[in-house]
Amino acid sequence: MKKYQKFSKSDYITWYNQNLSYRTKVAKDPNRLHYHLMPETGWLNDPNGLCQFHGTYHIYYQYTPFEPTGELKSWGHYTTKDFIYYENHPPVLFPDSDIDAHGVYSGSAFIKDDTLHFFYTGNIKYFDRDDYDYILSGRGSNTIHVTSKDGFTFGEKELLMTTEDYPDTISCHVRDPKIYQHNDEYYMILGARDIDSHGLILIYHSNDLKHWQYHQQLTTSTPFGYMWECPDVFMLDSQLGLICCPQGVETFGIEYENVHQCTFMQLQFDEKTNLFSMVPNTNIQLVDRGFDFYAPQTFEDETGRRILIGWMGIPEADYTNPTTKQGWQHALTLPRTLHFEHGHLYQRPLVELQALRHKKRHYDLSLLSSAKETALVYEALITFTTCESMELTLREGVTLSYQPITTLSEENPIKKQALISYDPSKPYILTLDLGTHGSGRTTRSVALSSLQNLQIFSDTSSLEIFVNDGEEVFTTRVYGQQGNISISGSYTGSLTLYDMKSYHILTQTI
């Protein structure tokens, strides 16, 4: 398939049936993950349309099956009832029409009247026009609606809005619709970039999910990046919040070190004016501190849990994934439940994942290093009774260290960065160092007031580290297949270690 070429379900089926050797090559890569969702071949990025419908969880995602660089976007599709056993289905949405010819971009699901309503961005790129301008006129951003009664068979695509329907102050970059319901009113949240290159969200209003009118814009009091992608507004433990991905935020100390960010902001809703606003005097929180986390989406399941799944990747990074040589790239994060506590967003791994645990071991931390643990695919639960400093080896050449900022040498670059954004209430620095195993990834840090516990998920080529019951999280890809778990420093505590089984995935049939 050629770049920016339409393709349909029949094109995909023909291609799939002709490419068994490609799938076989990808499946043999030793970097394939055991308990994370990946593309069968090619490229995966943003999770889309996350929902639970009639007891089944539907996980759609941006998918380019043909190659690992993400040129032709469709919606791939997994389902599960328990987050352990999955079915891999053929894609459900294709760039096969004039309104989404250059990509079925990101979107979401909303359930009403026993019907799944999907909203997404249909991308049209004007790269062949004389007046091409990437920011102001380089694309058409179409907001599209489509429904399904089962999550597998989709109806006709309905064009709701085009670039011409957005305010004159907005650039051609508008995308990633998400629906928020308040009483009997519906609000569509769209990520946007204005003509002055300031990031914001656009909000539209509807009474019926079909007819939408412009409602308001929402942004920070001072510019915060040039584009806000993948916005998600939701109520969490009585607090209204916004997760979005601001692009172009400048690094400040050890804050905002990635090329693009993922943040959580506290919102409020005025019942008299029906307007959204930022809660004054609250901090913007980074959702994840690692190298590979972007474009998460949340949904409420049938038990009332707010579940988040993110893309274990990031656009425009200067580091790489060696899996591209094997014909695939990227994965989805573990599913996480969200909580709002003490003015802060917390993330915790879904409890269903405990069914993957086996071969339990328990160690006093003073005896861990002598145990010579060489697990690579594992979950580790560490509880610190005391911790003044420590260096934990997660696998050969990869460490997580914790120590007072004041004890770092004056020449230490992490100390220099940490002091720029220094908060006296958080005098410790926790640093993930990938050494030579990051394929260009180096170190990421966070300031803490103390370290009570760690929950670490190590897969063949990924790490997800939950700090202090999910107060902070590091998500990253990592490479190197030699296991080594050991610790040194000044601490007391214990570790419980489990080997982790693989997901059971039923391969799609065409």
C-alpha cells in the first residue's frame, strides 16, 4: 500500500491472506511482549473507542498493518472479558471514503440507547496544493460519527463537522473527539491549536449526539504548548478532570522532559452558565514520568471503575525501537484504574492482572542481592519500612535509584536539573536509568517526599513502575534480555516477586 492511499476492508483481507510470512517473522522477534497488547504486524499507536458493552471490553487502536512507521491509519480491534484472554479481530474502520481518505484518526465511543456511538477524526492532507501550510491550511480535520449495535459491524459514516465549522481563530489542527455527558446534555471535547500556535480544547454542545453547536474554548491562563491532543474530560471521585497531551511545552528542570507531554488538570463546571473552567491555584500534573507514554484514553466500565489505557510510545521522539527491523512497533500500556486522592491523580494496575502471577517468592530486602534473581518477565512488589537511599537493578544495566538531592554531586546533571524545579517538600530524587539498553533513552526522574513502595511490571521489552501506590508512574520501552534483580543502599523492607504468564490471544481469522 502507498502512503496516503485509501484502503478498504477488502484491500486489507487481500493483503492479509498474502502475508503469512510477514506475520511469522514478527511473531519470532524475541522483543515481543508477553502481557501487553501489540500490533500483529506493523504499527500501533493511540487507543481508541475504549468501552465495555454487554460485558465485553472493546479496545480499538490506531493501526497500520502494512509497515512499522504508521503511514496508513485504520482502527484495529481487540476484545476481552477479563483482561487475560483476548481475541484479535480484523480492523473495523478503514480510510475508505473521501471524508477520511488519509487516515481514520483517533476518537472515542459513547453508549446510548443500547447503541455504540463512535466519534473520530477523518484526516485529509492537502500536501499537493500550492497554498500548503502545515498549520493553517495543510489538512482537513473532519469530525465523523458512526454507530454499531455490537462493536463489530459499523453503519454509514456521518460527517458532523469540517474545518470550516471551527472558529476562525483555530488552525486546521482539530482532532480526537471525546464525549462528556452532564445531565441530559452532551459535550464534545476536541484537541486544537489556534492560529497563534497555542494549545487548547474546543467544546461543542448537543442534545442528541447528532447536531452540534460551538460552546466554548478552554485553555490555561498562560500558553502551555502549541497543540493539545487526545483530550478526555471525566468525573473522578467527585472531581472533574481533563487529561490531554500538550505538545511543545518547554522543559523545566526535571518536569516536561519528553518531546511531548501527557497531563492532568482539575476542572470545574458552572451549573448556571454551563461553562467549563480550570480550578484556580491547582497544579498541572504529569500523568507519566517515563519515555513512552502518550495519548491515553479512559472509560467507565460496568462496575463504575474509571480505566485508563495508554499508547506505550510517543510521537517525534529522538529515540528508537529496534523492533522496526522485525516489522512491528509499539504496544499499549497495562490497563489502570484511576483515583483522585489528596488533590492528585493516582493510577493503579487493574486487579485482574493478578491472574497472570505465578511462582511467588518473598525476600527480605537485605537478602535480595544474594538470591541472584534473574527473572526478566515479572511483577515485583516492594515495601520499604525505611528508605534513605537505594539503587535497585531491574534487569542487567537498568537501575532505579533514590537518594536525597543534597547528596548528589554538584556536577551531577540530574541534580542540576532537579534544582531548577526544586520543591523543599520533596527533597528526594527517584531516577530511572536505562544505561545502554534504551535505544537512545537515557534517564527520567521525579522528586518525592518519601518512598514507601514500588510495584514494577517488567516485560521482555518494557517497564511500568508504579511509585507510592500510583502517585507517580514511569512507563518505558527497554531492550536487553538479561535478567538481574538486586539492591543496595540504606533501607529496610521486603520484596514479593512473581513470574508473569502471557496473555492468551486468539489470533484473528479472515
